[in-house]
Amino acid sequence: MSSSHAGPDRPVLLPSGLAWNTDARVVGEVLEIVGAAAARCLDDSRYLAPALTWQVAAELVSDCVVTTDYRPENVRALCLPAFALEAVWACHAALVQAAEGDDDGERLAGLLSYYLDGVHGIYLRGLIGAVERVLAVLSLDLPAARTLVTHLVLNSKASPESGAARDEVLAAWRRAGIAC
């Protein structure tokens, strides 16, 4: 995966599946914890990205978790600020660097090791996988997604076109490993 690097703010679709919400909740919590640690130490390089980057990414991902209705047909639209998506990509890069075990990433890996295993029962590689699934959803840019966003925003009644667009979006998410 790679970042889209700058672009306009845009609407994105979010799945409502339990697995998606779990990934987004865990990712949001972890990004928030790293952001708080980075803000407290007043050293923008200690956790491989500035505190504000971690905090912006945490806020965006936390905004993705808003539903308890897990039916696949319940997709939601979110206005995605380009700067926030860039922040999530930067956090992903920092987590990957930490997982590679280099000296710069040692502090970040150390901060997360006990928390991830003790609280969520995952390891850093598992967190990176969850971040990649979140990024796959936030980065999806298909004509069908634009059709479905338009349908959702206009609150139109179901149509064959919107149903086909929803099915195409769900299929794209499944190909990316998102359970929906």
C-alpha cells in the first residue's frame, strides 16, 4: 500500500461490520496512546512521528467507529480530510519501522509491546495488519463508491444502480481483507 499523498478532502464509505469496527476501535485506541505518549515526552522524533500526527490519525480512525448495526448493507459515508489520511499513512510507516526492529523504532515498539498483548491480545504485526485494513477502506476510490456516496448523501430510495454500487464496494472491501 502507498499513500495518495495530498489531494482534496473527499467522502469515503465505511463498512459497518463487527470485524471492521473492532479493527478501527483498536487502531484508534493505539494511535491515541502513542499520541499521548509523544505529547508528554515533547520529542517529535521519539515515536517516529510528531504527537500531532498520532493525535490527528487517532481522531480520524475513532470517528470511523460509530455503529452497532453490523449488517453489510449498512455502509456509512464520512468526509475524509486529506491531511488526516496522510496522518494515518505516516503512523502506519512509523509502526512498520518499529516492527522492523531498528534502533529508531525501538521506543515505539517497547511502548506498544505490553499494551497490545495485555489489552488486545495482538502483537505489533497484528496491529499493522489492522491499520492496513483501515487504510484500505479509507483509500478506496472506485466509481461505484462515488455512486453510493451520492446515493447516501442525497438520501435517495434504493435503486438497482445503488444496489449494484453497494455490491461492488463490498466486494472490493472483501478482496482487501475487510470482513463485511
